[in-house]
Amino acid sequence: MNQTPHSNRVHIGIYGNRNAGKSSLFNAILGQDVAVVSPVEGTTTDPVFKAMELIPFGPVVWIDTAGLDDEGILGSLRIEKTKQMLGRTDFALYVLDGSSPDLHAYEEMKQVFKRFNIPHLLVVNKRDLMSADDVEKIQLAYQECVLVSVSDLNDIHHLNDVLQKRLKSLEEEEPLVGDLLPYGSTVVLVVPIDSEAPKGRIILPQVQIIRDCLDHGIKCHVVRDTELAEALEELPKVDLVITDSQAFKEVAKIVPPAIPLTGFSILFSRQKGDFNKLLSGIEALKRLKADAKILISENCTHNHSHEDIGRVKIPNMIRKNIGTTVNIEFAMGHDFPADLSQYDLVIHCGACMVTRKTMLHRIDRADESEVPMTNYGLTLAYFSGILERSIEILKGRDA
């Protein structure tokens, strides 16, 4: 992989009313015509995504959204699409039409940003169409706003400088392994190769943990489960074994009790989400009855085989341990249900494909509906009888 995945990029959403110049600003920042621009209101229909390197800050994803004041049946659908982007936004730019400012709409959106815990920057567009008095009034009312004309490159450079200063204050993601082990430690990654393994490469969680080990000076050895025993004999010292969650049971038999053992998905449960809340979801899993209704949510969109974790293995374990009449539904990609109240439990994937903001938003929605939530790795560890062992390395950190 030679590009930073979207899940590790800060997502910057551009919001505002129709014809405020959101798409024009989007294109000006990117330096290319990515979004369609026209004087017709409502030109942007679906959100437009673009990954870029925001130098010197780093990798980001820009999201250009439809106008918040859209009208009609289709307009309502476009507004709903825009609102869905709030759960994926780390930082927002609110674009205000300086030539005809709708300050009431901005004040309402400020409250929405607050509710979603999204820091934002007010960008007053069309500076070139504003009188000196209008400029002075808006600057007095909103002292931290940035006035721009999208046709003025100096304005765009100034906005870029202000934006990067604000972005630096964002919370950084926790390391995956780097804060659990000291410099110079040795980790063994167990990567089973089955029909679900992508041909010619390893999957994103494995790539990200390898990179995290490299970033923190931790020696990393990658083996299949079939070579694990031999690797443990050859290495003079192993500080941690990390396995694909579906191989927990077999790997636990091979790894001596003295060597800590955990799973990729369990490590992601604390980096991407709220580990304690996801762990408490296992207590709810233990109490489920045979008439329970469970949502299994996976962010990857791919075809499924007989070895699929979310579609096959976890459902089989649930039906074997809880009952064959358990009702299981599935959500894929970003199609996370708005109403979770109908479920007794949500089992989420490791969330390697989404940002921490997205995962925390989903956990909050489950909380609001009073529905417990856990993830694949914790679920598989529980059904494999090694939950306590698999989270031991995290105790004193988040557990």
C-alpha cells in the first residue's frame, strides 16, 4: 500500500447553504476542478470525496456536501445525505455567502456541530462582492472567521494557513501497539492465509500494525498460523503475539501462557472506539436469549465466502451458543441504521476502514438507543474461551 488509507486521514467537511460557493472553494483548495460548479442552486447532489496531502499538515480527505437549505423531495434526500456526513467529519468549514449572509442558518449549524463534537471554521466567501462596511460588520460579529474570494490565490493560501493551525489541535489517534510495549520489543503477527485473504497482499489491519511497530521501534515478525510454533521456538524472546481473531482458538493452544496474546480487532477496539464500552457489550452478549435480535455491522464491502467472519463464522457461533432462532441482520459499508432501538446487541467489525470519529459516533448512537455494542475480536475471543487472556495486555491502559 503506497497511499495513506482514508481511515487514517482527517476528514474535513464543507457545509453551507446552496450557492454559497462550497464547491468553488473545494476546487480552489484542491487546485483542480473536482466538483461541478455552476450558478444554478443545488448543483452538488451527492457528497464528493477527495483525498490529498495538505502540506505540511499531512493526509486529509475533503468532503463537499449539498446545500443545507435544499428544497423539495429530492432536496430533502440531499440534505439527509449531507447530515450523514457529520458522523464522518473531524473538522468542518462552514461557507457563508458574504454577499447575502444567512446568519440564522449558520447559528443553527453551529449547534449541530456542537452536538456532533465537530470543531469548525467559518469561511465567509465572495469577499470581492462585499462592501467595506459589510466586511467590518462580519469581522466584528465573528472575529475568528476567514474572508475569501475563491479567485484570489492569496486568500486560499491564508485559509490554508489558518486551517492547518486549527487542525493541529485535533486529538491524535492512540497507537495500536506503541504504547503497550517498550522500544526494542518483539511482536509476532499471525496471519492465516485462507479464501478470505486478498491475493498478493495482506489486509489493512495487518499493514497498520506493522507500520505502528516500525514507528515505535518494535521488531515485527509475520508468520502464518502453520509456522507459528516454529517461529516461537526460533525467536529468543517474544513480548506479544497478535493474531487474526478467527484463529484465536488454534493460536491460543500454540502460544505459551507466559507470552501475552491478543487480536488485531481487539487492538483496534481501543484505537478506533471506546474499549470499555465495547468490552461491556460482551456482558450483554452473555445475557442474550434465543429470541434476541442482533445487528452485525461491517465497514468492508466485499463478496462473501464460507469463511467470512461477519456473515458466517460469528453467526454460526451465536446460533451454536445462544440458539438457532436468534434473529441476525447485517449492515455493510456506511449503511449504519439510524434506528438501533430494535436490536438487543450490535457487533461491529474492527473499524480499520473508518475514522475514530465515525466509530465513536456509532457507539454514541448505540448509547442513545440504550443498545450495547461490541466488536468482532472481543466476540471471537469470548466464544473461544480466551477473552480474559486476550485483553490482559490492555489492562491498566483502557480496561
